[in-house]
Amino acid sequence: MPVWVSCLGGVIAIAAAPARGLGHSLALKADGTVWAWGYNTYGQLGNGGNTDSNVLQVPGVQGAIAVAGRAHSVAIVAAPAGRAGQARLLTTRTSRCSR
């Protein structure tokens, strides 16, 4: 039975990785924050650890405009006018790429 998660109001996009051992989900809220939950074997929840978790806000990500993932999680972060955006790989081996 579905359960209402009160901290996830204002969700505009969901990304889910249903694969066994990788099952986690990401929610992008209208305010640009990213929330994650589920398996975290490879640090795919982006919280700096590898312990499975209930819903948590991904630290350090603001201004996100898209989320995606499978065995990894990615948030695309908007940039100020005249600058390119950033793709942030949300893992314990945090890679932050910018153009």
C-alpha cells in the first residue's frame, strides 16, 4: 500500500533504479533540491556513506533541474546566465564535472 511521505511535497520529477541491489529513487523538488532513498551500496544516494536509507535530502545540491540514475545518481544543476551548468555525480566517490 502506498504511503504518503510528507517531506516530498512539491516533487516535479522522479528517477528510479529498480535493479536488485541498486534499487534507489531520486526526487527533484520544485525548489531545486534533490531527495534520495533506498539501497546505497555504492553511495548512490549521495549522502557520503553507503548505508541504505529512508528519504533524505542530498547535501550540497541546490538548483537542480533534472535527476537520473541506475547504479549511480546524477543531478543536473542550473548555472547563472552566461555560464554552463554542472552535472553532479552523487556517489561516495563524488565527481563534480563542470563546463
